[in-house]
Amino acid sequence: MDKAKGKTVAQSRTEMTELVLPGDSNQLGKLLGGRVMHWMDLAAAITANRHAGRVAVTASMDRVEFLHAIQVGEVVHLVAQVNWAGRTSMEVGVEVYGENMDTGERRKTSTAYLTFVALNENGQPTEVPSLILTNPEEEERFHAAESRRHERLKHRHGKP
């Protein structure tokens, strides 16, 4: 793959919307954390596949934060974008927002960072396009993602 033909963050950004139904909730009528994580993984997978132009699989999910609960009957908005792209892997950040349909109030409820690896037709890691950064916020996210990658690699290799 010609990495010179990079993609912008906007080209692979994904937005999903889900309605929280009773089957998505716990006994308190709150959205299950596992369901949120499932939706995050889906939004991030779509984003990674768009960026790579091929299948990309989840390698890790970290820094999952549950900031606020979401009630049955509320709408969930997920926004996923590539923060960093390396040779064969990408970090995708996902932000989750809950929306009260009666009041229109929207608040950030969860965040996570997921790492994906692009695979070729033989199931082997393959190169991904470079990430074209178009503004200071994207540059900041890129550098923060590089730091998280460094920490993940240290942890994987058993270094403190």
C-alpha cells in the first residue's frame, strides 16, 4: 500500500445512534456497560475499516470510562475517529453521548480507546494509509495516542 496516499480523520469518522431499550438495561433501568462497549467496538471497527480500506480487527480496548448512566428510553450517540495510524495498526477514539428525548439534554457518558490491526486476504497484518492531520486538535489527539501506544507496548512487554 502506498502510505503517501493517506486519509484524513474526517474520511473515516463514524457516527452511530442507538435507542436504549429494556433489553439493553440492568434491573435499575440503566444501559448495561457491556452493551455500551459492544456499540463502541462496532463504531470503532467501522472507522478502522474505512481508514484501512479493508478488514481491521480489534487488538485492544483501553481507557474505558463510564462517566454517567444512560436510562432506558434515551438515545445514545457514538462518535469514533482515528487518532493515530502506524504501519499496520490504528488507535480509534470513541466518545459516547446520552440524549434525553424529552428535554433534548445531551451529555458525554463514556469514552474509550481501541487499537485495530488491518488484515490482508490471508489474515496477516497489512499496511494502512497514513493519517493526514488537518487541525491542531487532530495533532494533539495524534501525539496523545502515540504516548498511549508507547505505554501499551511497555505493558505488553512486561516493563514497568
